[in-house]
Amino acid sequence: MSNYHPLNEAEAIQIARTISGHFDKEGELVCREIGDGNLNLVFHVSQPSSGRSLIVKQALPYAKVVGESWPLSLDRARIESEALILQERLASGLVPKVYHADHELALTIMEDLSSHAIMRQGLIDGGVYPKFADDISDFLAKTLFFTSDLGMNQQEKKLLARSFANPDLCKITEDLIFDHPYTDADTNSFDPHLQADAERLWSDAELHLEVAILREKFLTHAQALLHGDLHTGSIFITPESTKVIDPEFAYFGPIGFDVGAVIANLLLHYASQEHWSADETARVERRQYLIKTIREIWVGFERKFRGLWDEHGTDRIAKTPGYKDLYLRNLLQDTIGYTGAKMVRRIVGLAHVADIDRIPDPAVRAKAQRLALAIGTNLIKRNRQLASIEQLIDIADSAAKA
Ligand code: SR1
Ligand code: MG
């Protein structure tokens, strides 16, 4: 009989007390439920007398954003804690420390990162993060290379993939990213002024063909252990530090899906500058900063991934001349396609981004939304013809100037 039940704040405090040596024995603990995501409860437990704190994150058996009508496996909490532990081993310092995991209660107790900002909000507030491109390209290159057939024992990888089968969460992605935005699905949600734009997406056969190819790769191409939901709401940040959180969507999939997720969210923010920049000069400057960051992420990721391949490659046949270049070219094309898919879903699909949704003036919001759709659909349609990150950048900049 499972002991699972959603915790209340008093119970979260009781559980937090069991983390030995974290809090002073005597001091009072206070707790607030701060979860503002789509799926989980998040308790912030702190001790004012010692200044110490931690996070108790608990999965709910359904998608909070929709309600109990959308059941979800609690096993995602085990997947999240195990992914965090593995990511810490592979990319040390770039994820929160895990103090304890209870699979029955579907909870993970981890480092409190309240000293950091959620990157999406940080960007909306005009934040500049000089270390981000280096940190995130490090995270991507190390976690993805060392869980791929290039960087780990291929039989062990198959066994690891078994423990990261994540069907419920993959189904969310398969539906919400690779299906529903391209048909008149009940889950879709968009401003009425986008009706004609959405209908164009639903009837665009050229677009559907590329989405079908990206979807097939998501379903079948078990390249590496992905984070699986690497948007700017899954990143805690300061100018000096980056921490990737929330890998509950982790599973073995195509590497470009993670890289594309980061770039897509920077481009959604790029589109949102229709509102968040004070004037045209500020808008151009802010967009240049975002583009520079995207370029540095891809260039850093590619350089590091190639370096790991040369230094730690485990596969003899993968050293065949030309193979690495071909692999990286395919990976770039996947990245471009997934970038586009992750942009489109945030405009017409179920789950949106605050960067764009919080634009108060509907006409300005529509301009940002249409820019995101123009960039996203172009990237999807052209991904298999492109060969450099500069071409992705050209597509974004040309759409913004149009
Ligand atoms: C029902 S969950 C909606 C979205 O929230 C998560 O962060 C994922 O991006 C998912 O698609
Ligand atoms: Mg999340």
C-alpha cells in the first residue's frame, strides 16, 4: 500500500528536519508552498535563526496546469532525482545538490537556489548573464556526450535508458509540441487575434512534413539522456552562476531537442522585445545580446562536444574520418528544427511563456507572437537545408526586420 499523499506545509517541515546536519536542532522552521510551474508542489523550508533553507519538491499524480483529469505518473520524481544526481556527476556545479529522495512520496529534497533568479524572469527584468553561454554549453556538451553511445559503454547505456523510460512525460511532449499546434486540438490556447495564423499552421503541408520528421526522431532516436524540458524557466541564474533544474522530462532522445530548447527560449525572448525594450535602440541592442548568446552557446557546445569526442570517445568506428562532421551537421539541423517547434508550441499550444503572454497591449503582443511564429515556422521548414548557426541567426534577424 503506497504511503503517497500530497504533503501540506507542516509535513514538509517534518520531512525537512530529517536531513541530518542541515538545520540547527532547536530553531523553528517555516515553510511556504511556492510552486508556480505546471506540474508539482514546491515547498521552501527555511530556518530564520540559522539562515539555512532547502527545497522539498513533490510530484502530484496529475498535471497541475490542467487538473485531475490529466493523470501523470509519480515515477517522474524518481527520474528527476536520478537525472539530477547523474548530471551533477557529469557537469558538476551546474545543477542543485540533491540531499534526499523518497520515491514513494515522489519527492526530492534539494539545495535552495533562492539566491538565483529564474532565468525567464531575469531576462524579462533586463538581466545580462555573461557566464551563461559557457555554463549551458558545458552542461549540454557533458551531459549529452557522456550519456550517448559515443561517450559511454553501449550496453550500459541500454540499461540506463530502461530506467529513464518516461512515457507519460514524453506523451506530453509528443502531443503538445509535435501534434496539437498543427491541428484544431482542444488543448490549444491562443489569443483570438491569432485565429487566422493558427489556421495557417493547421493546413501547411510543408510544415507538417518537417514536424513529422522531428516527431519521429523524438520518438525513436535515443541518442543521449536529455533534460527534456530545458526552457529558461528550468534555469536558475545569476551573472556568476547557472543551475539547471527540473529534469522530470528526462529520457533518451535526440540531442538537438535539448540544445534547441535553450535557443528557442532565447528567441522567444527576442520576439518579446517588441514590448520589453523601451525604444528601437534598446530593442536592437537587446536583440544583439540575445543573438550573441545564441551564437556562443552553439559554438561553445560544438567545440566542447568535439573535444570530448576526441578525448573520451569510446567507439572505434566513430573515429572514421568524416563521421564526426556529419554527426555535428545532423545535430545542428535537429537543433534548428527543434528550436522552431519549441517556439511555435509556446504561441498556439497549451503552455505559453511569460515573456510574451505578459505583454499588456494586444497589438504589441500580436506583433511579438507573429514574429515568434515566423521565426519558428521558418526554422522548422528549413532545418534540413541549413549548415551553420549563422543561418539560424539570419532567419531570426530577417524576420525581425520584415
Ligand atoms: C502539461 S505540462 C505543459 C508543459 O509544461 C512543462 O514545462 C513542459 O514544457 C510541458 O510541455
Ligand atoms: Mg518544469
